[in-house]
Amino acid sequence: MGTREVGLPATVKANGLPERVTIWEVGARDGLQNESTVVPVDVKLEFLARLADAGLGVLEATSFVHPKWVPQLADAEELLAGLTKVDGVSYPVLVPNERGLDRALAAGVQHIAIFGSATETFAKRNLNRTLDEQFGMFDPVVTRARAEGLDVRAYVSMCFGDPWEGAVAADQVASVGKRLMDMGCSQLSLGDTIGVATPGQVESVIAATSSVGVPIGDIAVHFHDTYGQALSNTLAALRLGVTTVDSSAGGLGGCPYAESATGNLATEDLVWMLDGLGVQTGVDLDKLADTSAWMAGRLGRPAPSRVVQALRG
């Protein structure tokens, strides 16, 4: 496999964009959770160390979901016990319920995320709850976590389309997001779980969410690239003032509960675009591309990222 040094894109600043964007790297959790072959914990730890060395400041490390549902993440305690944390880097973990919170607290976690649904069908399939019942499950988790001094992020899935229900109304997404934020969450990540969103829809959902009182600075976006729209959707969000973007090194990942969900927005592709726009991320693209090529080798297949393919293909 050939390699060349990163030739950075020409930088041409565009009006109306933030000076800096925080990349919420989900490769170690969302990126690996769908892998059928269990990745050894030492490989995961090296992956996280390499990502931190590349300059990523938020690394979603694992999930305390029941091992039966996501066997890839059954080693959560072992991974966290072996993790060498880097100063200035946050290592949030996904917590599905109170039992997951118990495990997170025992592991000394400081930052958790909960995972809600914008639609009735996905709430039933993913959480075994109705759309309304999910809030009763999350409320004690958030309340306890906040009382223990933890920061809590709220994910909302199926914000733009659901494989069983079709397009999702923007005001429905806003209502779910508002209720989660009112519990005490500090950030709301709007997820395009099956990758069907387009920029106009992104603008509509973010505007609706902002209109119910969720500050634009507390909104993050999480796009999948099923139809090749993740970067254009991200740019639409940035123009509205969003400054946190979820992505996965190499473009790994999907959702184990939604078969039509393909890979996440690749972190390299995002960084290439932001570098070209003069938006700061603090990420070393060369090191990041090396890391994703290395992980692709461990998984035995090329990285989906177009930038990784161009630079390390």
C-alpha cells in the first residue's frame, strides 16, 4: 500500500463559519461496535492513544450497554482500567440505563452520554420503550450522574429519517431534544442515523430545536454518509453556528439496530474540509490518516474514508 505525505488543501476562508470546531471522535465506540470480529482490548487502547496523539480532544471510548447486545464492547471495564489518559482529552462513554451508570461510576468515568430516539418505532426497537417512556428511563440516569458531578450528553437518533416511519418532523425532534436537555444534559447531538438528511432538512431541524430554547452552542451533529451527504450537511450546520461535529476515524461504524445505517462521517474527510475552510480543529491530518490506515489493517479491509484512500491508498 502506497503512502505519501499529506498535501494540505488550499485554505480559503468562507464567511459565516466558526473559527474553531470541536470534533467528537466516536471511532472507538460507534466505529467499532458493528465489527463482527472482536477487536482485542490492546488494539483499542492503541487506537485511542493514536487518536489522542493526532490532536483529537474528545474520544468516546466505549459503552456500558449489555454485552449481549454489543459483544464488541463487552470489555468496557478492562479498556477503561488500561487507558492512559492524556491531559486535556475527554473520554466519554455511552450509558444506556441506571445499571450502565453504576458501571460507569465504578470505573471512575467523568463524562457520559445517553442515547434517545426521535421516533416511536426506533425507541421500541432500540430501547424497548415507547417514545414517551424513554424519558422515564433517562431521567434518573441524568439526575444521578449530575449529582455525582458527571457531564451528560444526549444523543437523539433518527432525527432526519427512520427506516420504518420515513421522514421525521422537525418539531418532533425539537420536542425530544428539549425534554432531554431539560433533564440536565449539557449537549444535544442530533443524529442522522441512516444517512438520509440533506442540507435544507438539517437547517429545518436545527432551527426548530433552537426555537424551543436549546442554545445553538449546545447542539452537535452526527451524520452518516449513506447517500454521500455528510459533509454538505455538516457545512449547513456550521453555517447556523454549530461548533461540535461527531465523526469516526476512517469512516468506521454504523448502528447495530438499524441495518440501513452505514458508516459515520469520516474524521479525515471532515478535517480536510475544515482545513480548507480555515476552521481550526487542532488535528494533525497526517497522524490521523496513519492511525486509520493502521486500524484498517487490523480489521483487514480498507478504510471507507475518501481522504485516507487518497493519502494512504
